[in-house]
Amino acid sequence: MAATLKTLAVDFERALLLLDKQQATSLIAQAMTLGGVQEVIQQLIVQPLTHIGNRWQAGSVALSQVYMSGRICEGLIDDLLPQTTLARRAQPRMAIAVLNDSHALGKRIIYSSLRASGLELQDFGHGVTVDQLVQRTIAQAIDILFVSVLMYPSALSVKAVKQGLGGTRTKVMVGGAPFMLMPDLWRQVDADAFGVNAADALDFINKHTVTQGS
Amino acid sequence: MTSLERVLTTLGHKEPDRVPVFLLLTMHGAKTLGLSIKEYFSNPGHVAEGQLQMLRKFGHDCVYTFYYAAIETEAWGGEVIYRDDGPPNAGAPLISNVSGIRSLVPPRVAESRCLWKVLETTRQVKTEVGNSVPIIGVVMSPFSLPVMQLGFENYLEVIYNHPDLFNDLMAKNEVFCIEWANAQLQAGATAICYFDPVSSPSIIPSDLYHSTGFSVASRTLAQIKGPTATHFASGRCLPSVELLAKTGTAVLGVSALEDLGEVKRVLNGRLSILGNLNGLGMVDWTIAQTREKVREAIAKAAPGGGFILSDNHGEIPYQVKDETLMAIVESVKDFGTYPIVH
């Protein structure tokens, strides 16, 4: 049976979960003979990464696999879409940061996955204070700010970030363990959305882009 | 029954007078004594007094001598960042380049001021409670400590791509962990909670756990001279349960994301269960919700013993109200008296 982008995507996801970068690279090369760059990115990278993220949420894939998959895809996408190319999608101005805490893995996963989806965003780093985050967000005229936290008190600090951003058009999506374990917490801290994985971040970006454009 | 008798009975998979309940409180003692969290942890007498006052106030079944997770990296030379409304947090990782693993030297427990405070707290509470209440000490597993030593990203790179560095780091961390656990037992701890979140299937796949965290736990727990409980700090356990049961641990901390009844069924008496009330959820629970959560957990996991009711994370948030904590213990008395009535 001849390979299609759909069948290659299944093999690609399997290769990612086995951390088989060589096989993943080979499958991308094969896919490029069947479709254009954006089509390959969408079907072989965005959809498998989304599926892997959903499987982590459901408990059938581990966080280390999500992280390593994102890193592999980030490398592949850099080969397909060099940073300076115009092929990267037109998009809102975006940034990501870890508020107060030092654990940056969640941020790194979202950062890698979004870049692997052909998007660009700024990395404001980890251990960022409320004041630092507000100042950089305003100075850079960020449209969408992703805020990752590990500790509950850091999650509560998102409210101060939102207050600091009052009057701007910046939308804030939050993520991290406290928000997963307290489903209403993102509303309590006045965030605009809560995301579990990169797929949620992509949805939020798409909705925001549509809203901006309409 | 005393609290210790109650706990030992359930760990023997028999039914005591009622379900034992562990309120794993670390910061509430500061509130009780009217101190800031930093002041509270600066003096081992404060923590001992805080634990004893909470024991009297809430009437639960353990003393918990855990200060905060970053105290171990503090002993290794790391920074601790205090805040007024949550646990002290680890600062920047000890080393930024993984090659720095080669030059890490484990601290000696006897020479560490911060670890001495925990030991002194343990000795003071032991003097007061004797053998009536179990004293629970804590260690970070050698396999999970590197998240604070190296940062999570660097550590995953080491696990996947640098086996020699991984083995070197585990050898050093195992030496430290065993000495630290045994020092707490010698100071009066009844059992050691082995925090090992990286081993959770939420973090690494079970096959990788087999060749890493499982081997480390098996070697380490065998040299800890007392009973141990393995805790994944909110991470799932079910996919790795078969291996976990072979590590030598006696108790398993269960995530709020998993069903207590299913975990109990799969374990089938091989390990006891600790859990799994959602600690963060407690912040918003009404008294009625609290009672229902406790009733539900007891109905699923208490029959036949082998169950200690607790939170899912091993550290109840500072923001959880005293009324909620009291309601948990009162509900245990109402719903958890054996035989359990469904």
C-alpha cells in the first residue's frame, strides 16, 4: 500500500514516542515528496504533537515523551522553516514565561510545540516576577501571553499580572499543575483561558487570531 | 487504639478501630504559632511545637517532620527562596551544565545545619509523643532530586542521552539519601516517606522507570533501616504498580487523578494506600463537599484495612482553612469507623 500523509503521520507519532529522531527525519523527507511544507507541518507535526499532548492528559503518555517529542519536532521544523523565512505563519505577537517558579519544563514543552507548529514566540524565561512580566509584556506589545506556574501561590500571582496588564489588549492563557488540579482557578485569577497542552494553546491562538481579524 | 496502633493495624491489612488520617501539614504550624513561614522554619523548636499543637487541634494520626523539598538541595549548597504564602522553593539549579555532575560532592548529614534542624525537630516531637503517634520523615528520592540539582530539562537530557553521567549522579544521590533517611529514623522517625515524583508514569514511561527509578528505589529502600512509603506527589501510579510493589516499599501515595478503588483492586493487598484527597481542591471545599470527598474515599479504599486517608500531594497548601482540616478528621470519625457501613 502506497504511503499517504495520514499513514506517515501514524508512523511519525510512533517514532516520536520512541524518540527515534532518525526515523522521524526520514518520514518527514518522505512526506515532503507527497505534499507542501505547510501541509506536512500540519499533518505530520501539529496533529501528532496534539495527539501526544492529549494522550498525556489522559495518562497514557509520559511528560518526558511530550517534552522529547517537542524537541525533536522543533529541530525538524527549524530545518524546514529557517527562522528568517517568510513561510512562518502570520501570527499575533506572543510570549511565554514561568511566573516566580524555577521549573521550566512546561514552558519549554509549549514553546517547542508552538515553534514546531511553525509559530514564533518570545521566551521571557523562568523565575520572572509579576513586575518584570508586566513590564516586558507591555514593552513588547504582546498580544498573547502564556504563563506557566508550578506552585499554587504563583498561580494566585497571575491575578496581579492581569491587573498590571489592565488597559492593554494582551490575552493571558495559564497552565501548570495548580490549574489542572483546581479547574476553576484560572477564572479566580482572572486569566483569559487555561490550557493543558500545546493543542489548547494552538486553539487559543487560532481563536484570538480570528477575533482580531474579524 | 493509639494512632500508631491504628496505623500498624491497617498496614497489616487488617481493620483497626477507624481509618487512620494523616494531615500532611507543613506550613500551618507557622499560622498556629503566629510566625512567618521563614521564621517558623528557622528554629527546630518552632516546627516541633507547631506539629504538636496541630496534633492536639486536629486530632489526626501523625506528626510530619517534613520542612520543604528544597531543604535537601539547600544541604547541597543550593538557594532557598521564601515567600509568605507558600512553601520555600528551590532557587536556580545547583549546576547549569550537566558535566558539573562529575564535581558534585554529597553533603554529610552531620555537617549540615539545615538538616540538623529537621533531626532536632524529630527528636523533640519523639520526646513528647513517644510511641503513641507515628512520626513521618521525608527524603527526596535519588532519582527525583536532580530536578532541583540540574533543572528538569537538563535532567531529562541526562536520563535519555548521558548514561554515564546518570549513573554517577545516582551513585552520589543514593549515598546521601540513605544517610539522610537513616539519620531521621535514628532521631525518632517511625517511617520515611520516599518522594519520587519523577518515577510517576505521569513523568516517565513505565519501561524507562524499570531501568531507572525502579532500580534506584530498589537499591535505596533496601538500605533504609525502617518502613517506607513511596509518594509521587500528585503524579499517577497505576501503570507502574507492578514494579512499585517490588521496590520494597510498604505504602503507595495515590494521585487525585486516579480512582482509589481501582488502585486498591490492582494492588490486591500487596501495598497499603495513602491518599488521595485533592489538596489544592481543599482550598475551596465547603464543609459539605469535604464530608462527601472523605466519605467517598473511605467507601472505596477502607474496607479490609490497608488504607490511610491523606491528601494526594504530601503537602497541604497554606491556604486550606482549619475548618476544612477539622471537617476531614470529623468526617473520618463519622464515616471511617470499622466496620465500614456502605
